Amino acid sequence: MSDKICLSGKGITKVFGYGDEKTVAVDHVDFEFHEGEIISIVGESGSGKTTLSKMLLGLLSVTEGEILYQGKVRDISGYKKKKEYWKGIQAIFQDPFSSFNVFHKIDEVLLDCIKIRGGGKLLYDKKVEMMTEACSFVNLKFAELTNKYPFELSGGQMQRLMIARIFLLKPKILLADEPTSMIDACSRATILEMLLKLREEIHMTIIFITHDIGLAFYISDSIYIMEHGKFVESGASESVILNPQAAYTKRLISDVPKIHEEWDLSTV
């Protein structure tokens, strides 16, 4: 992990609605994410973590506060600037079935990634070589995928295809919103392994958005605990999990079932 900060925010706030009807989804949060770091933003449904992730991606406007990208105030005014920003930050979402255009074949999906990275004028044979390598990285065979549509694949294969896209795009930052929640434990371990391998290969910063505090502890350098739109605790993962200070963090940890202990269901 580098000391260089790639993405940071000061007083980031998102308010939906007006007056008596307004909802503060994200409430004045501060953060600093470093190059090559793995961060987990942990919270239950409704805590504001997905809203924050959409602001980081530029899919939602920021009501208040400032996001800095590569040390400069982020400017995503207009489609051209937003598209340039998306070369550096990409996402893998929870539902792979809604992440692909149903009218686009897999070849088109991968060729579009090559085009975004400036490889649009490469010879087609070279593009096939790049797509084959990307698919191979996630244990898929491009020859078996060509001319197919994403919906013809299983959920696990679609998750892998999403990572193949990231392999081609090579963003500086990857935002992974519950990327393994829809697949079985064996596939989940494989997907995480692929993401960590990708991080090593291109020194990518990975931001996990998750409700799974056990997963966060296992994979993260830093953890941010989110409750009701605020960060109630943050720091190095071992410090946050082994020496929690906030009552909410302690409850999240106590909710993780222990195999060799009787389960306490009183907090459920």
C-alpha cells in the first residue's frame, strides 16, 4: 500500500427531498483512500453505504462537501469529463444480471472496454488476444463465449465476466458493491482471490461495500463502519475489529455466528 492518497472526501453529504420530507442518506463523512489499499465500508441495509458508493462513482450528485481525485478537486461536469473519470474508477455491482445490456453480445462488452482504454484502432487479432487473456484470468474461455449474450451465462460466470472487464479496463480504483453476495461460498472465495490478484497486478485500490464484517476483517487494510449515514468508527482493520470502540461496531461483531458457541439471537 502506498502513502499516496488517490481518493478523499471532506464533509460528503447527500440529502434526498426537501423540508419535512428530506432524508439525509450520507451525513458529513470524511475519508482518505490510498493507492493499492483495500478498504471496506461496512454497514447494514439503509446505512448509506451504497448511496456513498454512487457518489464516489459520479452516479449521484453530492449535496455538500468535496471529493478529491488524485489530489485535485474532482470535476465531472459534463459527459466528456465524467467519461475520463470513469477510466480511473470502475465498479462491480451486487447483481450481475442488471450490469450488462441485454442487447449486447459478450464480444461487444469486452471490445468496448478495449476501446475505452484507447485500443480501438488495434488489429482485430490483437483485440481477440486481449479478450482471451482477460477471460483466461477469470477461468473462462473466450472461444466458448463469443457470439453469446451475458444472460446465457450462469450468475457465477457473469460475475467472472465483470472481473474480466476490469482486467481490460485496468482502473486505478475499483468499487465492489457486495460483489459476492449472490454466489455460493466456493465461487465467492474464487472471486475474492481474483480481485486480490488483480490488485497485486495493477496496484489497484479496492473499495468493498459490504454488510459482512467478517469478510471485511479478512480482506481489508482499513475499515469504515457506517450507521445512519455517518462513519461511527474507522481505522486499520485489526484495530477496528479486535478493539472496537463504537457500540454499533460491537453489535455487528457480536452478530457474526460463532461455530463453537451458542448463538445469541437476542439482538436479532
